[in-house]
Amino acid sequence: MGKVSKIADHSLKVLEYDALLEVLANFASTSGGKDYVLALKPLTERGKIETLLKETTEFRGLIDRGCAPIMGGVKGVSIWFAAIG
């Protein structure tokens, strides 16, 4: 393990990243969704971060306008998570 990786691991521990994921996972409505959330790792590639931030902002806009899809009761979404993963 390199020095940078050790620093990053220490930072995640100090920030209680695992606890944050646990809280977030409690909002998932499927076991696959919970597993996906618990496996999340921080991104480091600026372009990917910007793209996902833009998508999140767009989806938030849909929610604000009452146009968000209803996700309750969704089953077997693991294949979709693997596709976007």
C-alpha cells in the first residue's frame, strides 16, 4: 500500500465514511441497492465527478418539479447497478 493510499484510508476513517454509507444505505428500498451503496468508493477523476454532479442536479430538478419516477417496490435491480457501475 502506497503512502497516498494510506493517507486516503486515514481520511475516510476520520470522516467516518463507513458510517455515512450505513446511513445512506438505510434509504435504499432493495437489498441490492443497499449493497451498492455500501460498496461505494470516493471518485478521484474530475471529469467523472462533474458528469455525475450534473446528472444529480438534473434529477434533483425533476424531483423539485414532481416529475421523478416512483422507485418504491422496485425489485431485482442488481443487473442495472452492474451496468452503470
